[in-house]
Amino acid sequence: MIHTKQNIAIIGSGLVGSLLAIYLRRYGHTLTVFDRRPDIREVEFSGRSINLAMSNRGWKALEEVGVAEEIRKIGIPLDKRAMHVIGKPEYYQKYGKEGEAIWSISRGVLNKRMIDLAESAGVEFRFEEKVWDIDLPRAQVFTGESEKGEWKAYDFDLVFGCDGAFSRVRHKMQRRSRFDYSQDFIDVGYKELTIPPNEDGTHKLNSNSFHIWPRGKFMFIAMPNLDGSFTCTLFMPFEGEVSFESIKTKADAVHFFSTYFPNVKKDIENLTHDFFKNPTSAMVTMKCYPWTYWDKVALVGDSAHAIVPFYGQGMNAGFEDIYVLDQIIKEQGDDWGAIFKIYQKQRKPNADAIAELSYRNFIEMSSKTADPMFLLQKKIEKRFSSHHPEKWIPAYSRVTFSDKPYAEALAIGDFQEKIMKEIMAIPNISEKWDSEEVENKILRALEESNH
């Protein structure tokens, strides 16, 4: 397939922008990446992040361009959740089958590495150059110091918006007729905190676990870093009885952490320091359509479909956008009109599905993971799945450890949930959960659905 060399702009040097640049550079295109921020390799990364959970979809996209092994060096595999429930000893929930794990990777460390890899492939980065406007029909990009100052105009053949949930590129597309757009903030915010390593550099908690302290309306999570520290995130309502607003002084913070997270007591000094130093950030689900403008401009990643972070799939979904786009380019060659049309048609239903799954997983992680009946249901599903792996793959595994469409994972997950509702309603289910009677009932329900 012939690929005519194109002059391409990517707006945004984040994870999706830098990976897309690596992909497109392989076709010999000229790539320029604009970012309003300074080069993150030269500044301290801000305290506004949640460690990334790289899973199958992300690895597949990295493997395609031969950088997966390089990235594995900066990650830690997590094969289980470590649950910290008040009044119970710490206990573990395996994620998937033997050998299945998500990988904890620092966003800042990964982003720096991706920019290095893109630069070494011949991509030009223009940091501290803010894009103020885009002429969509002409793929012309305008940058400048300020909105009122003088602008520079750059001519391109194609422009990709990879500039996040509050994308400048999408903002321009929104002004066109028949552009659908919605944003939905949840009333829970998040704040990044840190648990430092032990004095000898080792981790204070199990280093191959995703740690969760579920507390109903709020929760605390911790993911390990290579230096022995944990990047922690506190998710909590903005306002209310237990909320970010209600913690005003150091004494309030100390009381909060010692009451709800007693097993991190020895790190309270550090946690309270970070609590007041780091910003409280909001979380948004953003949907829009179309994602492309003719054969000139396309949105990729969060600029097309920002989601809440509770399935650990934001980056994975963005990387999968790039992988799918690349497969279409291989089939369609130079027909960018067809490429963009097929790309948005394929990806939009899957983006909507992972948005829904991510929101639901927030409810699951904060409330249900400590609920005995929920845990029993998961136990029954796991047992049935191990006996009949071809008939039952849990929804979490479909999303995290497979590359089947998100839309399929949502539909099958809903169907399985319907069956499990009936199973959990069986009298004395907690006594006969591992019986043949339960197994046969699930088998019958599956068989009936096939008729």
C-alpha cells in the first residue's frame, strides 16, 4: 500500500500524542507536536496524577511499534487487589488467571520515556507553544504567546487533537453545526498523595498489589513505584460531612487519616503535607461526535472520549484508538476521508461502553468490594469460570486482559449480571455457593440464552 508523505500536526505531547507520533512517523510522514506546557523532561511533574494501570490493550499498542519491552522496565506488575477494610486483616483478591496482571507505571516517567522515543524516531516537539485556533478545512494551526498577541500560522496536511478532555481542537469542532457534545462531572474529586519508601528503599506495603481502602462514599488507593514509594489517590466528595471541603486544618487531616486509614498511621505526617500541598482535581466523562472533520482533522484519546479513571482504562483506550487507526491506515492507504470515517464509526461505541463501565466500577470499588454478598458473587463467578473457561469470562477480565471490543464486554457483562442476580437469590446461597446445583443453574441459564 502506497503512503504519500504528509505534513502532520499533533496537538498535545501527552501519552496519546507521543505514541501517535511514533506510529505515524513509521510511514515517513513529517510530524510536529505542539504543547502549551514546558517539556516535562525538564520540570518536576505536578502532583495531579493517578498512577497508570497498563493492561492488554495498552501493551498491544506498544508491541506494535516495538517499544513494549522498553516500557516494561519502568513498570511493576500487580496481580491482585489488596483490600484494607476496617476491623478485618488485609486480604487479597486475584485479578485474573495465573500470570494475568495490570502494570503500575508513573504517568510522568512514562510520558518522558515516550517523548524520548518519539524524538529519536524523528518527531519535532514544540513546547511552550500554545495553539489558539485551527482552520479546520485548511488544517492550518495558529500559535502565539497570548490570545490577543501576534499569532504564527502553520500549514499542515492533517491535524490530530490529542490535547485532553478540554481539547482546543475539539472546542473548534464544537462550533460547527450538528456536533454532539456532553460533559458530566461527578461530585467526587481526587487528590494525589505519597507514601514514601522504607529507609532501606523497600516498599511499606505489598509491592505487587493494587491497594484499596473502600469506605463507601470515599476511598483511598495506592500503587507502587520502582523507587519503593506508593502514589496514592484519595477519592472523596467535594462537599458534605466527609469531604475535601470539611478538612480545613492539619488537625482535621490527622483525625481523618487516623480514623479511616489506621494502617497508614505512620505516614500521616507525609499524607497531611501532601493533602494541603497538592490540588484537588475534578473528574469528567466527556462524549462527542463526530470525532473527525472531513479528511483533515481527527480527535484521539481523551479529546474524543474522556472517562473517569475507575477501570484504569483511560490510557489503554487512547492507545487502542491509535492501534485501530493504524490498522485502518494499512488497509486504506492514502484515503484519509475513508480512514477517518471508519475510525470514528468503529471506536465511538467502544468509547461509550468504557465510559459506562468506568463509572460503574467506581461504585464497585468504593462500596461493593467490602460487601460480603458481592464478594461471594465474585467467588461463584470465579469458580464457574475456572470449570467452564469457554463459557464465562468475568467482565473485568474481558476489559482488562483481552482486546475484544469494550461494547461487547459491556453487553456480555450485563447479561452475566442478570444470571448472577438469580443465583444470588437462591435461598442459603452462602452455604451452597460451591455446589453442583448452583453450577448447573448457571449452565442452564446460558443454554437457554443460546436458543
